[in-house]
Amino acid sequence: MALEITEANFEELVMNSDKPVVIDFWAAWCGPCKMIGPVIEEMAGEYDGKAVIGKVDVDQNPSISQKFGVRNIPTVLFIKNGEVVDKSVGAVPKGQLVEKLEAQL
């Protein structure tokens, strides 16, 4: 299951991670976010122990969205060693997200 990333646990889960991190920026009212949500959950199970996969509710955690300049959702960021190394905007196929994550492993 994808981790719920909040302002309270962001530093620990994302910035201090020794594994690649995938963050899905989403909101409950966002249609395309509902399409990509199950894909993120699948990836969380498939990459358990290899990568940190989480979700940020942009309405609940606006400072995280601002930190990364997320203006459109869904946005999926790929972070390694505290730096954004890749990103995907919009509802994209699972294969595209897997490809971007595999490049960080």
C-alpha cells in the first residue's frame, strides 16, 4: 500500500530515504487522479523494499506541493537522494511510470 506522505513525515520518508521515492500528488476531487491511484497502489506492492511509494493529498499538504512547484495533478515525482530526477504529469500508462522508476533502481 502506498504511504500517506504528509508535512509531518515528509523529511523522514522522502528526504532521508536511501531508496528511490515515487510521490503521487493527488486530490479527492481530481478525476485523472482516480485513474492513476490504483496504478500507484500496484507499484507500491510490486516495489516493496526496493522503493518508497507514497501519495500526497495536495489539499491537505499544500507546502509539499509548493516546494516542488506542483501546479497540475496528478503529478508523479521520482526522487533520489533528495533530488527530483524525473516526473510525469497527467494520467499516464503504468508502463511509463514503471520505466521511470526502473531507471532509478
